[in-house]
Amino acid sequence: MSSTAPTREPDVRRPIGQVEVVALVILAILVSSRWLVPLLDHPSLSTWSTIFVAIVIQSTPFLVVGVILSAVISALLSERLLSRIIPKNPALGVPVAGVAGVGLPGCECAAVPIAGSLIRRGIAPAVALTFLLAAPAVNPAVIVSTAVAFPGQPEFVLARFIASMLTAVLVGWWVLSRGARLPISKRLRDFGADMSKREKFVETVRHDFLHASGFLVIGAMLAAAVNTFVPRHVVDTVAGQAVLGVLTLALFAFVVALCSESDAFVAASFTAFSDTAKLVFLVVGPAMDVKLASMEAGTFGVPFARQFVPVVMVTAILSAVGIGWWLL
Amino acid sequence: MTRPTQGLLMAFLGAVLVRLAFTDDYLRYVTAWMKWPILVSGVLLVGLAVGLVLSGHEKHDGHGHDDGDDGHGHGGIPLVTWLLVLPGLVTFVISPPQLGSYLAERRAGEAQTVAEPASLTDLEGDEVVPVDVTEFIWRAQDGGTTLEDQPVELTGFVSYDQQENWYVTRMTIGCCAADAISYQVKVADADKPARDQWVKVTGTYETGSGTDGTNPPSIVATGVEEIGAPTQTYE
């Protein structure tokens, strides 16, 4: 936020304000839905909208939790407590943040605002971003669901854990080495220095929710379209080729944006692919997908996302291939 | 975007969540345990929206710090935040149904991988036993011997294929409808009901079908009863 905020036009002068327009549109939708519904009855459209609404309402509770935790971190945690939790040396803080990810059993949507507020509180971006990458991938819920989806293959669970942790830590060190050259949105730096605790809490919630939720909706729209319109057997045609199989499942993990607690079941259904390719799907998915990339662009800025997203993708693919070759 | 508009968008999304949780419509999209998280986050969103609008009025001519600026959008909120109205709009206008034959038929031919059910149905005796579609498929892939000569009842919706066959079909979801996997059991010796019609099929397993895990197993039907869709359509 800049110190000289653009002056808003006073709402009172306008005959019809934004609020009234939005309220009217919502009302019109509610009233007209009875006549509109039969027109929009095509099965592909209703399948798309089912998946779209499903992703949004599955993610929103996690986003709300993330936003509230982020507001707690921003407004309520004392400097002393924060400095005691996080190691002074960021190079050491990176692996610690990776391990701390085990403790947040949430989906990736919760991790984005939390990482944002950690950076806002002066935590090294490398540490916060390592947490962002690790939390959705290595928490107990993910470990359990992976074990259920791959019965009798405990090495799969281990490989997923190690490869995800490796990805998070390596990217964390990369962020550290880039230092100030990484264009993280300045907005995160100076936020509400002159506010009371209560104000700051409300403002953080408002700011974080509104900056992430619209991008979540975009991600959900794209992911629902891929889920509905791209038949999975298209993906299967390249299953036999090692390199192409790995790249295809990595790309597929990016575009379908499944939540990390259930993607193992989908991975298990790619029976035609090699185990390494399935592992790539499981390591890329929680670290980076279309929904996350979109939310990260909203929270940390587009220039940052343009560098961060490809680096995470490449690191995740290489880690998974390396670990898969070693363990599977 | 003005502060009250921001509040309205948040409250609308919150209200949609609360409504979905109350009407059991949420079961079309996510698993049953999500009811409380959805309800609570919906209530929280409405509450936060109210708090946001109120605190904006308190310091109306305050220090201007309620306008975070990020260089795009007005008043610091990105333009894409308008999309927040979309989930509610889609929910009310299209009222998306539970996933059905459209997706199942597009996904037909994929391997139907089934994990061993946590508890198996007791299949002793001559009476008709209701069995989950996924358990039926798992037993078939397990060699099919436990299903032989056992009359069973399968519940699911109807999907077709390009030939003249039809299937009693069930979807499973792990998290939300995005990760749905469809399971089909081919029904032999019975007339085709309409697509997406929910049916109870009684019959016996066709020995040797569906053991390879790629082709669906078959049931030789002795009776097909049309029923209404259950509240929980996913297994």
C-alpha cells in the first residue's frame, strides 16, 4: 500500500453506487434463476459448473482458515515470540520451515496467505516460501491418503515425502540466493504500521481474502474446464514413453489442480504410467498448480510469480525423478 | 471497488456456503465431513463482511489506510476479485447437479482401480445382498470367485456406451468433485433405462468378467427397479 492512497470519490454523490448495482445483479440472478436454469441445461456445462463450484467450496474453508491465521500472525503474534520460533539464520530456517510444514494439515489455499503474512512480519521470504511449498505436501493427512491409495507400497509414501521436502528446501535456498533481486510485491512489506491491533486484524483479513479469492476463482474455472473437457485417455497415449510420460503428468498435475489430500487416488488410476511419472504427479501437484500460481500472482505480485512458478515446476520434476529413480 | 461492495461480495459467498450446507446440496460437490467447515466458514465470511463494512464507517474520514494499492484495480483490490460473485451465480443459476453419466461416459475405458474396501459385505446365503458398486468391482478383480452364484443388488445411475450396453454406475470422490473417479458394472439381460436414472439392479455376477481390471465386470440382471437419487450419490 502506498502512503498516498488515491482519493476515493465520495459515494454519496453518485445516484447509484457500486453496492446498489451489485446488490441488484445478485437479486436479479436469484429471481430469474427459475427461467434461466432450463436454458443452461447442457450436460457439459452442468458438469463444468459442478466441478467449478466443488473446487471453490472445497477451498474456501481452507482459505478462510489461512486468512484468519495470517491475520493472527500479522496482528497478534509478538515480535519476541516470532523471533524465538524462527531461527536467525535463513539458510538454516529453510529446512526448519520445511519440517514445520508437517504441522499444518490444510490445503495449499491456506498456505498462501500464511506465507504472505510471515513475509509481512519480516520473516525471510525464503523461509516463508519453503513453508508454503512444504505444508500442503508433507502433512499427515496427505501421508495417510497416499498410503491408502497405494496399498502395499510404503516406499511410495516415503518417496513422496522426501521429494516434496527436497523441492521445498531447494526452492527455499534458491529464493535465498536470489535475495533482493526477487521482485516480491512491496505491498507486503509496509502494511498498516499505524493501526491498532483490532483494525489490523480486520484489515489483514479483508486484504488477504480479497487478494487471494478472485485468483482462486480463476484457478477453479480453468481446472474445472480441464477436468471436464480433456479426456484422461488423451493423457494415456504417451504413457509408454519415459520422458514424455513424466512431462505429461507434471503438466497435468499443474492444470487439474487437485487438492493434495486426494490426488493420490487419481495418481493411482494412471495405471499405464511408470511409478516415477506418478510420483512426479504427486510432487508437482501440491507445490504448484494453476490455482496456486494464480493466487501467488495475486498475493506476491505477477513479476514474482513469473520467476517462482517455473522454478518450482522444474525443481519438483527433477526432485521427483531423482527420488523415484532411487526409491521406486 | 468500494468497501461496502467488498463486504457484499464476501457476504454473498458466505451466504451461498451457508445455504449449501443447510440444504445438503453440498453433498453434490464435496464429501460429507465438509459440512461443518463449509457452514462455519460461511458464517465467518458473513461476519467478517459485516465487521469490514462497520469498521469502514467508523473511520470514514480517517487516515486513508483502508486503500491498499497494488497498482492495478481501483482502491487496491485487484479487478479479478469481482469474480467472487461467480460461484454464487453459478450455484443459483445453473444449480449444478451431482456428477452423472456425462462424465462417467467420457471417463469410460480408464482403469477402474479399487482399493480393498475397509469392511467387506457378508456374502453367505441365498438371499439378495446389497453390495457397493466399488466392492463388486474389487471382488471381480480379486478373481471373482467370492461373487459366483451370489444374488446381489447394486445401486447406481445409468450410463451408456457406444455399443448398445448400459452400466450401473457410481462415482467416488476423495475430496471434491474434481477428483471424481467413475465405476461401472455392465448390466446384461435387461432393457436400458434412461441416462442418469437411478436404479437398483438385482442379479448375479457373470463369471470371469472384469477380472483384468481394465474392462468392467458384468451382472446378469434378474430385476431392474427405478428409484430416486439418494442424498449421498457418491460412494
